[in-house]
Amino acid sequence: MFHLEDITRKNILSLVPYSSARSEYSSEDAILLDANENPYNHPYNRYPDPMQHRLKEHIALMLGIRTSQLFLGNGSDEAIDLLFRAFCEPARQNALSADPSYGMFEVCAKINDVHLKKISLTHDFQLDTEEMLRAVDGETRLIFLCSPNNPTGNLMNRDSIVHIALNFNGLVVLDEAYIDFAGAESLVTSLEILPNLVIMRTFSKAWGMAGVRLGVAIAGEKIIDILNKIKYPYNISMMTQQIVDRMLDKKDQHDRWVKAIIKEKKKLVAALQIMNHVQKIYPSDANFILVRFRDHVNILQYLINEKIVVRNRSNFHMCEGCLRITIGTEKENDLLIDKLMAFEQNNKA
């Protein structure tokens, strides 16, 4: 049975968090002489709301959850790092991830001196649930999953994710960065029955705010309390909070962008399917496609020479010869298609 206290590092349980001035008292009409701020250059002279109350209310309303279930981080990477710091003893405890998957899971594991066991996906890029659960030992604290998965692009079987969460006494961390493009229901709706589930979302993809840097972790209140306890006091800037809060009122724009990206993805896939250099286009529920080419090295260099940047994923497990292509604007995608067709003409497969 899952008990959060059993997997939380003892020093974290006993930690008294730093108490910032704004967390102790907040009032718009108060004279603030407590935080050694410069009294000039309002409003940027003031520290931002450390708990992002206004923005969390907006996000919680959109997701249909409580504000107490939300952690906001400087990108999703902050939440990943804090999960390792809160629940894994360095050089002793371990975590699991599917393979291939998001590379920051491994990077954060290494930074925190935590062994990350990689469990291969099946031939169709689905979770091998039994193999993953067999890899769990007495020191396993976290399991990281992506759905839709990066770099493969496909949704994971929902029942497989639930099965893993129900049979694991640590935290299952599910990255849903690309869920807006999938036309599928988020597992946010399963949080009440899966107390060990942590869902990560981002404003970098469908919302078009990668430069703003805001990631979200959604979980039970006790898990969120621990993340808030160990985060840096003012981790989300005033400008980020304001920009995202305003953007959330533009849901229609978000929906138009998602629709346009999905339409462009279908066009790009159709164009690639008739190219001789393309060996396989993997099904995608994201805003990118994974494509296996016959001559990926030369194609990659050719595109770079044409000032078109795609991602080489051929060094990832099961992705040999593959390039990951993000769906751009109509003009960008048309140019990519034209350049690849020109490569075809000049390099008969």
C-alpha cells in the first residue's frame, strides 16, 4: 500500500522551509518594509507571489482541480529535479523510466546521483508493464512515463499506466506535455483513485510559451506540499505569472493553433509517405513526427545546410536512423517538403 511518508527522504520530512516575506503577509495596500526591496521602479521592485495564488486559481479552473493540487515550476524540469531531491537518497535509491523517453529524466537522475533503470518499450512503442514492475526493487522510488511519449510521439495505453500505478508503492510521474494534440482524456481525472500519480503539464507546447518557462505538476495535496516545501522561494517570476495568466484567457487561440498543427502534421505525413528515402513514419499523437530515413546522416546535414533544424534521435534506443521533426507553420512545412523532394531528386534511393 502506498504511504507517502515511507518514500520521502527523512531530512525532507524534518525540513523547516524558508519563509519568505510575501508568504507571511500579503496585502496590496500595505507599506512593505520587510524584504529589503528597492522602493522604486514599481511593480518590478517587488518580489513575486511565491505561491502564485492568482495564476493557480486560473489553471485549477481550467483543469477542474483544486489549487492545492498544483505545483508551478520553472519548466517541467524543475518538478522532475525536485521529485528526485525529495524522494530519492543519492547513491542508494533508484528510479525507472521507459526507454526511449524524455532525456531529462536521465539527466536529472545523474545530477542527483540516482540510478535510473531503463525499461524497453515494446515493438510498437507501448509500455511493457510486467517487465517494468519486475524491475522494481525495495529501493525504487519513482517511475517516469510520457504520454504522448517523446521522442516516439504516441499515446501510451491508459490501462497500462493505471496498472503500473496500482501495483507500485512509489510515485508514478506521467509527463503529459503533448496531451493537447492527442485528442485523448488526461489522467488528471484519475488522481482521486491513484494517490501516487504525479502528472506534469507544460505551457511550452500547445500554448506556445516555451520562452516563458512554466511547467505544472498535478498531484495529491501532500505531494504538492513537499514540492512547495523544497522549491526556491520565488521560483516563478512576476512577468511569467502575468503573461501566462493573460494567455489563459485566449483558449480559442490555443484551440486554433492545435487544430492548425494537427492539419499540417497530416499534410507533412502524406508528403513523406511517397518519398523513397523514408522507411517508416511512426504514428504520432503529438506536435512532431518520428521518421526513419534510409540515409538520415546525409539528410540531417543537408537540412542543416539549408538552415532547417530537425532533431537527430538515432542515438536513442529503438530509434536508429530516425529524425524527429516538429510541425511548423504552413510556410515552414512547405519549405521542408520542397527541400526533401529536392534531396530525393538529387540522391536517388
